[in-house]
Amino acid sequence: MPKISYKQIELENGLKAVLSRNENIPSVIISVSFKAGSKDEPRDKKGLAHLLEHLMFSGVCRDNLKSFDEILSLMGGESNAYTSQDMTSYFISIPSGMLECAMQLDSVRLNALDFSDGNIEIQKKVVIEEKNQIYDNVPFGSLEFEIGRRLFKNTPYEIPVIGKTESIKGITAEDISGFYEKFYNTGNGVIAVCGDIDMVETENFLNKYYSDIKKDKPKNSIGNFKIEDFSCGKYVIKDKINLPAVFINFRIPEFGTVNYYAAKHIAGLLTGGDSSILNRELIYDKNLCFEAESSVTGFEKAGMFGIDAYLNHGADCSEVEQIITENLNLICRGGFGERDIEKIKNKIELSYHTALQTNLAVSDNLSYFTLFTESPGRINYEIENALKITRDDIVETMREYINPEKMLILNYLPST
Amino acid sequence: MKVNIDIPKRGKPRNIKFPEHFEYEFENRIKLFVIEDKRFPIITARFVFKSGSAADNIRSQGKDGVSSLTAELLHKGTHGLNSNDIAERFEYYGTMLVSGSDYDASYFTFHSLEKYFGEMFGLSEELILDSVFSEDEIRNLKEIRINSLYAQYRSGEYLAHKAFNNKLGRESGYSHKPEGCICTLKSITRDEILKFYSDYFTPGNMLIVLVGDIKPERALKLVGEKFSKWQKKGINNIETSKYRNPERTELYSIHREQSVQSDICLGNAGISRNSPEFVPVVLLNTIFGGNFSSRINKNLREINGYTYGARSYFDCKKYSGEFLIETNVNIQYTLLSVNEIIKEMELMKKNRVTEEELENAKNYITGNFPLQFETANAVATKLLNMELYDIEKDFYDHYLARIYEVTSEEIIETAEKYFQTEKLIIAIAGDSEKINRNFEGKFSVQKINDADLIK
């Protein structure tokens, strides 16, 4: 397997950094990430981590250029960011010759937030429109909320990253700076620089520009919680949709566990392509659905397995549920062949290589593995974790977690 | 906080040579391209036919979707294999397979591990040359497609774009989306699919692009063995299809009850991809709405907070193109947002952009240009587009120098030509009960209730 080469260093203030050189194109990705996501927010301030991410783009100006992005684009660069349940990441893409300028700008913005009320109010409006666009104004938009409040009830993973409209409105400047002060520090952060770089020079730039990030210990905001605490059962939700859908979800262990990788195999068995068990039966043999897919989500402290089935006109939810249940029971009993496992491993191998082709993907992976696992080097052997899964691991994971007795079923039905 | 950073002047950018690749034309006119990338043990094969949904209605009207059905059916059965066998054969090796149509091309693509590539390539030959298009599989595929479209008809973004496309495209081949619509799909017969296949899925109309861990010699040998005996057949040129602006602005309102946002699609006829104006258009669009810091996003998002984002595009197709602005705004700002967008279009025509704004846009385009060649598949897309849209071979070799030469006068001229603010198509999916009355007297408003009526 091809390896990604990298060098891990520690800056003078203790901040971790990972450098990876790749001269494929004359371009570099700088990514700054903090172990601070929506699960680290106070219970009544949901949406805070993500609102802070929005505010990180408006604190700097240069002559007539009024925002981070405008200055960056003068350098030929572009930026983006995301907030997840567990982390927040800021990316810059820049031509190699502009690396120093971009780092200089980036370091200023990390310390120069515009927490003025006017700015916060505008970004709150923007975030609420983001929520409208992605959740409230689209078919099945409430799904993540409906799953979260049952499957992750009373845990920090209960509410999706975006937060609730009311709680977003209630966030104050103090809340934001409190969160920033607590988590945006050396113990919680990592910088990855990937692409067409000179290693020595980049190391110098990193020390020169990022050494004033506040030195502090890592913050652990939540403890572990038990996997049993969730409501299973069946619920009906009315939505502005034309055709019904069935969503079945399970709690599984967190990212990196054997069960997590086994769940990826199970997803492949169930819905990985036209020849998979559920696609074959639901879509092609019985014409009940036009689409079926399953997904595995691994957070730092919990995980989730989901099966989504979108029904054809006239098809019945309970029939679809029954077929899914029968097939889950079949896998629980070990009703699949060695060939099925080989097939999934081939698929995992292909997607592994496909996923690491850009500097952006490499930097994101290096950052994630630095923050949440033993080493950034995991980028090179993460695939082994998936490939060593055995038939027994699959059956054990099914019996323990992805078992029809532990299902949360949501039926979405058309409201009109 | 004010930053004092010395940003080095970029000056005239160095041109970037188009990445190396291998090219060969077979006796039967199949063109082969190979882009070798040894860094990853994977290979992508892209089989492309230079006709897409713009050709759907050439033989008879009301056949929206026939090209994409034909392309998708390629992996639904041959004389020797049924659709289940085919899926099982590809998927066992982990191979990812997709086929379908775009406006100007139909494609059959697979991504495979290098170690299984030979087998996958052989299987593809069988599918492309020996598909049976059985009645059962046609029925199955139509049912999936019709249900999936029916579900999509509740998405405001989908509906707004469908209406926009349809009204600007008028009677041209670009007036419908490649997936077709429910009533046209129902009417398509097996004979029409077979006809489409024999008209357009021909060697003279075919490009094969192999990307990844493969040497040109191996590619040449494989394609030669599998496809060079395919009987030579001519290229099928289709009638030119043009978008056309209306005489005066038309606003279409697609009703979505209790919608909290309005999905807006607004614009004019644009340019074809090989138009000589492509370069100034790229600059115009970058300044106006092409990225995060461009004018309409700054206005609607950063200053007013009406939306999560607003962007504009020149969507350039082979014979014509559309210029459109897409945004999703809070319902109470629907009229205000439309007014602001039109105001920004007017400003582009009225005032010259400052040298600073122009330099900023040029630097942005130049700096981000290499990312368009980061993966071998991205290079393949560029190569394919050059073939599909008749772009001159050395286009990208001179692209940055041309970008650098564009002046603020050219930006104004281009805006004057393509920002026809009196002749817009505006499509809005939202709560018509609440928004339509605001537009009355300002635009001619037509209400659409059923998604299938947009045709």
C-alpha cells in the first residue's frame, strides 16, 4: 500500500503540527483544528461551536478589504471550515509561494475575533438561514433531530451541530468568548500543512506565526456515557413529503472500535450496491423502494448505525420494516458467505485509495488522527483496522448492537 | 483588527502546461486518452458518448430522459448476463459503476482496483456492445426513476432550477433535465431506447479515458482488443440548441405551502463553453458571484443576513449556456433579495470595477487554478471537456495569460451583453400565498402548482 509521509513536530508553545510534502501541484493546504465541537457546548447553548466558526472569518481587514476571505483571495487563496460534534477545522488553500503571507494572516485571525454585537447578530441570522436551508425547508430535514433526541437522549450528541433556532438566538458574546478561551488553545489544537512545501522553512513559519496561540492543557468536557441509555421503539413523523420513508437506527460503539469497523462491513452487506441484500430485495425483487442505503457514524464517545429506505408509491412501511428485520436476523445468524466478506473488503480498499488523493483530504485525516488517536501515522494503517474484521466480529456486532430488538424505527409519512 | 501584511505582487502569471497524457485515434474513430498516475493502485475507466439529453427529442417530442435511460440500461442485462449477475460481478471486486447522461454526453464509468482492472474492462466491453434493453429492466428502471422524481418534487431547490431551466431553454434541447420528468418517462418505449442506442452509442461518437495506474501500452492493447473491431459508424451531430431570453422579465412562482425560505433561481442566456468570451465571463462571474467574497454573497449574506449563501454561475454547455444566480433566502426577504440581485447586476454594467477588485479576482483565479489538476480524474474531466465542447487543444496552456489580460472595460462590456436585467427568467419556489402579491405590478407573475407542468 502506498504510504503518506509526514513529520510531526511541536511548536515552541507546545502546539502540535504535522507536515506532509507532496509536489504534485504548486499548492498547499493549511488546516488548523481544535478538539471542540457541539458536544462540548453547554446544554442550553446548542449551536455555539458552529456560530463561533462563522465569526472566525470577520475579525480582520486590510485597507479596503473587509474580511479574511477577501485578503486571502488577493493572495490567490481560498478558505473553508466545518464544525462537527467533536471538532472544528479551518482550511486554507494557497499557492505555494504565498505560504508565509497566508500563515501570517491566519494567525492574526485566530487571535482577532470580531465579537461586536452587530457582527454576532448578522452571523446568527446567517446560521438560522443555514438551518432553514439544510434542515427546516427540505424534505426529511428534521431527521437528524428526530434521531438524535431519541438515540442520544440525555447525551452531548442529542442535538445536531447546527443547534436549535431558539438556542442560537440566545447565545451571547460572553458565551462565545468563554468557549473560545476554553478550547482554542495548544492542548486542544493541531495544525496540518500539506502540499508543495519546504519542510525546514515551513517549520520556521509555523513557529514564527502560531506561537502565540494560548498555551493550555487539553480540555476534556465530557465523561463516558453508557450505551444502553436510549429509547428504541417505533415513531411516526409527518412531513411535507410525497412518499414515505423508513429510517432504522442503532447505537454502536465509538470510532476506532472493532464494532465500528464491523458495522462498516454490515452496511456493505445490507446496501453496498445493487447486488447487496437489501437493495436486491427491496428495490429489484419486490419493487417496494427506489433507494436504500446504510451508514456508520463514529463520534469520539459514541456511534450510530442507520438504514434508510425510501418507499415507492403505494408501498407499505411495515412490509419494508419486516424485510429489513428478517435480513438483520439473517446476518445475526451468520447467514452470509466468505465471498460476501471479500467483496466488502475490496470495496473498502478502493474507497481508501480514492479518499486520499487530495491535500485537503490528507490534511484533514492527519489532523483528525492527531487529535483523536495515538498518532497521525494512523493515516497509513487505518485501513488495516477495517481489513482485519472477521466473520465473528460481524456476527458479534450484530448480536450486541445492530439487533432488531434494539431498533429505533422512524416512519416518515406525507402530511398532505 | 487591521493586518499589515506585505503581499508580494504576483505580476504576470507563469503559464501552467496541461498535464502530460497519451492520445490515440483508432481506425473506427474511437478516441483513447490515458492519464497515468502511479501514486495509487486504482484505475478509472470512462466511456463517453458525445450525445446526451439535448438529443432526447430529436426523433420525436416528449421523450425527455431517453438518453439517461439508455445509458443506465447498459448495465442491466446482456444476452448472457442479467442485471443481478452484472451487479454481482462488478461489486465482488469492489468496483464502483455509474452510468447516465448529462446534457451533452452520456457516460459509463467504473472505478476499480488495479489488480482487477482487466476483468472489469472486459466485462464493460460486453455491456456496451451487447446490451439487450429488456422490457422487464426498462419497466424496473422507469419505476425507480419515476418514484425518485416524485419524491424530489418536494424540494424547492430542485423545482426552482427545473422551472428556470425549462423557461430559459424553451423549445431547445436544453429545456429539460437529463433525468426527464414523470410523464415523458412513462411514454418512452423500448424501440425508442434501441433507436437512441444505435444512433448515438457508436464508435465515431465515443471517447475512452483511462486514468490512474495504467501505462499507455496496456491501455492501447486492451482497447484495441475489445473495441477496435466495433463497426465504424458516423458521428451524430445534433441540431444546435440555444437558450433564449424572454422579451421581458418573466417570474414563475412554484407554490410550496408554509415554506420558511424561498429558493430563487434567476438569470439569462449565457455562453457556450467554446465561446471566445469564456475568459472575460470567468472574471465577471468571479467578481459578481463566483466565490465567498464576491458581490452578491457579500450583499445578501454578510451585510444583510438574508441567506446562508448566494452564488452565480455561467453554466456553459456545448451549443449555449445559462447564467444563473442561485440562493435560498428567508421568505420575508424574497422581494428584497431579488431587488438586491438585480441592483448588483446593474452596478456591474454601470460602474467599472476597481483595479484592486480586478486584481483580487485575477489572483484568486490564478491561485486556485492548480487545484483543477490535483487528481488524475480532474485532469481527465478537463480533457473530456476539451473534446466534448470543441475547445482548442492549447486552451489551458494560455489560460492564465489570457485571464491576466482582461481589462475593466471588457468586464463592463461582457456584463452589458449578458446581464439583461429587463429580460430575466426568475423562478421562485416558496409560499406563493405570501410572496406573490409583493411581486405583482413589478413583474409578470405566473403561478405553477404541479411540478410536472413545467415542461
